[in-house]
Amino acid sequence: MGQRGNYVIKSNEKTTIYYTHWRANYIVNDLILGPEKFIEYAEASEQRTYLTSEPWIESCAYVDIDRKELLFWEVDDLVETSVRQRYLELLSKKWKGWSVSFAEREMYAIEEKMKVNYTEEHDFDFEAGKLENFINEVADEYETTIVMFKKDGKLYTKCSYDLDTEELVFLGEQIVDILDKRTPIDITKRPEVENNVAIAIDCDEKKLIVNYIFVGLVEELSNLWKDWTIEAGNYGYIQILDKAGLDTMELKMKPAEVDACMLRIFNKEDNFDPNSFAKKIIELDENVEFHPSFFENNKPPEE
């Protein structure tokens, strides 16, 4: 139980890993405080010799003080492409003089910076949907996964009505012929604010782009999509459509919608107390035991 994350601080060519048990879902709020306060907070956190394993890790920040480089990812607040872009604009002003970027490839990108084999230490566990279910899907007004489908130079919008991204792509190349025969859909009324899930399949270039990332995903997909180029990452709905070549101008969130998201993020409640939470759990079960990290309650200095 928790929202686990890592802060990786590199200084004087020495790399140190820090751990948070409860603030992975606050990393957007914590980073916006700027480099001095964030680094002060991170270095006061629990020090560890290893990175948190997936699927438990929910955010990570890599801070290279010598090179003034910040690379981070998270999965809660910056889902929409437009919100992420606006946040990065604001973050760059707070981290003036730093290179600031979102790690779309998540731990693949972090391990490259750290020069470690994080991915190799994981066992892969993925589950495909049932091909029969995909073939027999009944069209309705709700799409589970939107598919940007390019063939013979023409771009179509197709979909799965029932299978999510992982279930769909792990069916492998056999979905291409099924999608080719499927009736295109109109997504002009499916704007970014509705947070639709999308992938892109380019039959001409034999390229699969997935708006989803997890350690082992690329390796496993490469076994199923032979001779295809696999691109996977936490891109956001709009960026996937952009990558496929669709005009997304009318689908992007309006500035007022982005501003509303920013206010929601920056005004997020920050009064969680693990001790009070533990007390309530003990009232229900007095025999429950807690790991020491459960009571970690380190927070950044206030502005």
C-alpha cells in the first residue's frame, strides 16, 4: 500500500537513489518548487541502493546536478498531451538554466541515464485478449482503443470496442487483417479531454506505435510483431494521433481546459498522514503489521 517513487540524484559523478513511499503521485507538485527545494527534499528522503521494481514504482525523477538535467515521469497528472506541454513550460521557468524533459519511455529512459540494467531484472507478465472476442466485437458508441491505421498511403481511424491496449497489441500481427476489414470510425467528436487510448499501425512502414510502456513491453512485442519497428511510450492521446499524421488541431484541449487542469493539479490536497491512516486500519484489524516505510511522511519545504 502506497504511492512509491524514486529520486535519482547525480552529483560529482556519484549517483544516489532515494525512495518515497507516499509522494509518487505528488511529483508534479514537488518539482514545480524548483531545483533547490526539490533536491533538498529528495536528499532528506530514505536512501536506497536499488530502484523500486515495476509495477510498484509510480514515478521517478533523475536529477543530474553537474549537467543541470532533469528527466522525470509520472502517471497521474500529466496524462493529456496538452496539459503535459503546458506543465513543462512552467517547469522550465522554475528550473531556469536546466534541461527539463518528460521521460516518455519511463524506466527505459531512466536506466539509460543511470547506465544500469533495470529492465533485465524483471520478469515479463503480459496477457493478450482473446482473438475470437476481437473478431466478434459489436460496434457501439464507445471505443476502448482507437487505432490509427495507415495502409497504401491512406490513414483511417479504426478501433477495438472491447480490448484495451495491452490486450490488443499482444494479439500480434494477426489483428492487422481484421482491422483492415473493419469499418472506419469518426473521431472528430472524440477530443483530448475525454482521454481516449490510441495506438498507431503503419502497414506501409511496418511500424507499431503504442501509447503504453512497461518494462519488457518492447521486447515482448518484438517477438510478436516480426520485422516491425516497435515504438512505445507514455505519449498521450494527441501525440499518438500526431505521430500517425492526423490533424489534431480541433481535438486538442482548449486553453481554458488546460488552465483548469493546472489549477486542479496545483491545488491538490496534501494533508495525508500515514500514522492516522494506520490507526484506522488497526481499528479494523489489530493484528495487522506495517513495514517501516509505511510511516514515511517526508514532504518538501513549504514555499
